[in-house]
Amino acid sequence: MSSPADMAEAMLGRFAELSLELAAGLQARALATEDDEQAARIASAFHQVGRSLRQSLALRDKLRREAREDQARRDERKARVRKPLEREVWREFRGYDAQNLCRELERFVEEEAEDPDFMDADVEAMVAALRARLPLTGVAYEDKPAIWMSGDDEDDEDEDEDYEDYEDEDDPGADDDAPDPENWRSSA
């Protein structure tokens, strides 16, 4: 379904096409006639059609300009809603988690922007509502405990022993000519 602005632009475009065709026909008739009085009437009609065409094109350009300005205001408002939450996301998360949350935030903002009251709604209220939809805790990434630090120390010792057992086994696929992993520059 087309918006009223799209329909108006389509009608103006079609009217401009018809006016141009009519003007071309009037111009041909005015040049073809030998009667000066009839040529003057056709020239007057040609002038009126030309004026109508110019006004139609000017109105279409005005509607396009207003639509661009409206879109720019809407984009600026979406940024005012999105930016503080993006900063919070990047303060609390890193890498793929932050990127995924930012994509989800973008989707939420786009959903909100579809609301007819979006341009009149309070920005702070929208930010608060969107913040509630995201898994934000207010704890900075640097202040969050590392997952691997929360485990049981005895389990870590068992894992170290398992690794040492693996290192002691003969690996039939081991390459004797492989570079020393302790000194990675030795292979250069």
C-alpha cells in the first residue's frame, strides 16, 4: 500500500506527462494553422498548460524535499534514541555479543520508529523502554568477573593433569621438523 505522499507524487508525475503531451500537441497545432486568431488561442492554451506543468513539477519537488527533510528528522531522532544505548552495550559487552545486541537494538529502534507517535514521544522514555528490552546490567565489561575464574580450583588441577598426560603420549602424527612452539621465530 502506497503512502499518501507516494500517491500524490505519482499523480503529479502522471499529470506532468499528460501536460507535456498536451503541450506538444498544442504546439504542433499552433504551428500548423494559418489562421492567426486560432494560433493565438492555441498559444494561450499552450501557455496555460505550460504553467500547469511547471507548477506540477514544482509541487512534486517540494513534496520530495519535505519527505527528505522528514526522513532526516526521523533518522536524527532514531540516533538520539539508539546512541546512548549503543554506548551502554559497548560498555558492558565486547565482540560478537556487543555486535549482536547492537543489531537487536537497531531492530527495536526501527520498530519504535514505525509508531505514528514516534516523533512526538519523549526520547528519555523511549530509551528507558528499550533499555528494559536489552540484557543490560549497568556493570562495565571490565568489572564483570571472568567466567573461567569462577570455577572450582580442584577441577582446574585435574584438567592440567589431563593435558600433561596428553603431552607425554607419543603422537604418531607429530612432525619432528615442526618449528618450536616456544620460539615461533625460529621457523623464519
